[in-house]
Amino acid sequence: MIKWKLVGCVLLLACTILQAAPVMAEVGGTEVSGTMPLEAYDFAASNIGYHSATISWKTNGDATSQVFYDTASHDNTGDYAHCTDEDANLVSEHSLNLTGLSSRTTYHYRVKSVATVDGSVCIAFSEDYTFTTLTLTTPKKTELPLKRSYSTGIMALLLPPRGTLPNSSAATLP
């Protein structure tokens, strides 16, 4: 009888520390049943370009994949201006590409995964995360130096040696 009390105390202590559901011990064995909730974690935005990005995350079970995104944060995913089509492939490592984005823009995103376990629909949503697309820059105009000959009053354009300009070609002056 002392052994069972000690085991019961250890199980109760373990359940309290781990915040697990109560475990019932019966003579002849222990029966544990239940469904774990679907959890999403390890959210990341990668391959961020001028007009695209990849959003990835993991779930603790096989589930669908969908991303909601906008230039502002929203409490309800239905309020986001854009969303990907739901990818019905059941996976635990998710990755979706976002395209058609504006450059130099901060986007807010949330992910959604859905799994059906024993007839119950389990849905996991992420919190709001952000990423910023790259900035397009316009190339600087290169000014070529002009040299003036004071003895003749003629101006000439000094060209760098052949092959140092993009699409270089021979230049002839009249």
C-alpha cells in the first residue's frame, strides 16, 4: 500500500509540474486518452525580395497551410487584404510563397493550419509577424568628364578605354 501512495504522489507531482491532464491509475494498467491541440511555431519570413517573400512555420501534427497578409495588423484574419489559397497537403513543415508584393513595404502576416483528428477539427493561428520587402534603387547617372582645350577652344568628350563601358563600342568624333 505504501508503494501505490508514493507512485500516486509522484504522478500527481509530475502532472502538476508539467501541467498535464490528470492521469488515472487502475489496477492492471494505466489508461491515458485525449487529443492534443494543434500548435504552430517557428514562424519565419525568408527569401525576401523586391516583390516576394517565403513564409514558413511548423506544426505539431500534419495540417493544411495558409497565410494572411496586409500592410496593417488585424485581429481577425478575414480583415487581411490578401491571403494565399489554402494548401490542402497535410504537412508538419509549412512553406508558402507570397508574390506581387510592393518594394520597400512592411507586411504583416498570420498563418493558419487546420487538421482533423478523430473527427474533430483543430485550427492553429499565429500571432502577427512582420517583414519588409527590399528597396528598389535607381542607378546613378555616370557623368563623363569634358576636357576643354584652351588653345583651340574645342571641347572634347574623354572616353574611357574600349571595353570599360557597358555595351562598349568604338566612338568616332567628326
